Amino acid sequence: MSFESGKKLGTTASLIAVITPVMGVIAYIFLIFSIFASGSGSLFSSYFTIILFAVIGIIALAGFILFVLAMHRLSQHYNEPGIFKNTLYGFLINIVSTITVIVIYLILFTNLMHSIPQGNVQTTAATPIPTVPPILNSLGLIISSSLAIFAITIVLGIVSAVFYMRAFNKLGEKSGIDNFKTVGLLYLLGIVLSVVGVGVLLVWIAWIIALIGFRSLNPKAPESSTFAHYNQIPPPPTTSDILQKIYCPYCGTKNDADSRYCRSCGKQL
């Protein structure tokens, strides 16, 4: 049961990971059009887009939770704790990264609101002239904070990607499907190369390969047991075998007729 549920959960999680970026791109394009749109419907479009982004984020989070559950089930099936442990570590680091980014954004927004005075426009008898220093300070704060957020996200993303790669590698070794090893490598390269923009595409391709891998999973074959070998019923001996050979009553091994001890288990015949 753990295998079938793990396979289905992994397939669903990979499918969500493939679909949500496409939904995000569509929502982003819709947002751009709503910004440049004119008329009373533009404000409604902006709010609708924000809600759509929130829904996409919730769906993506649900997909990652399903992925963690899938790796837990498959870890039990293949009797490899490293599959789940590495996945869990990577997921927890993702949570820490998200919380850190949100906290920094809140601090940035608070400082930004306090850095701009209420009367930031100086008026004269002629034309109102905006004060430049508060605007420049706010712009510098936004740029420096954005760079810090980006650096923290990349570093924590690389650490979590290493754990995900290790989990996929162990799953590939136990299941015999090399696609999972490719997934781990592509995912790590995608996070590293996200600084140049190409990494997002690599991560998306990695989840497509993961989807194929989860759909190709097969339950492990039952392991042969040495105990079962010694307890299996030996074939019935022929007349010539009885005259020339003797079977051990303990392990069933065929010995010479003049043997006093079994050549396999060593017990007395």
C-alpha cells in the first residue's frame, strides 16, 4: 500500500510542480496587461491577479507537501531512510527561506514607510518641487534589500537542492530508475544557475523528468532468503541416487554414500 500511494503522491506532486510555473507566467502576463489597462476595470484586474498569485502559491505548497509524503512512503517501501530524511531537510530549509524573505520584506516595508516623511513635497509660491533625498534613500534601501533577499534565497536554495539531489539519488539507486539521478542533478544546477535566469527552466525540466520517473516506478522484487533455500523440500531421489548418494536430513544436500558428515552443514549423517 505504501508503494502505490507513494507512487500516486509523487506523480501528483510532480504534475503540480510542472503546472504551477505555467500558471504563474500566465498570471504575470495578465498582471502586466492590467497595469497598462485603462478604465474602471484595471483596479479589479490587479486585485484579481494578486489573488491568483496567492492561489498559485498555495497550490505549489500543497504540491511540495505531497512530494514529502510520497518520498516518505517510498522510503518505507524501499527500506531506505535517507530518501525521506534528505527530502525533509530540503523542505524545512525551503520553509526557513520563505519565512526569512517574508520577514525581510516586512522590515523593508516598515523602514520604507518611516523613511518617507509625510510632508515630502516643498511648496513655494510658484511650482511645487519634490524633495530628492528621501526618494534616493528609499530607492537605495529597496535595491540593497532586494539584493540581500536574492542572495539569501539563492544560498538557502542551493543547500536545500543538495538535500533533494541526495534524496533523488537514493531513490534512483533503490528503484533502479536512473531518471531520478538526472532529476537531482538538474534541480541543483537549476538553483545554481537561477542567478542568470536559465535555472528556472532547468528546474521545470527536472520536474518533468521526475513525473516520468514516478510513473515508471515498479515495486521491488522479493529478496531471496538463504533460510528458505535450506528449508526447501529436495527433489525425490532416484534408485541410482539412493545407491550412490545420501541426502542430509537437516539441509537436504546430496552427499556420497560413504560420507559420515554432510559436506554442506557439517552435521552427522
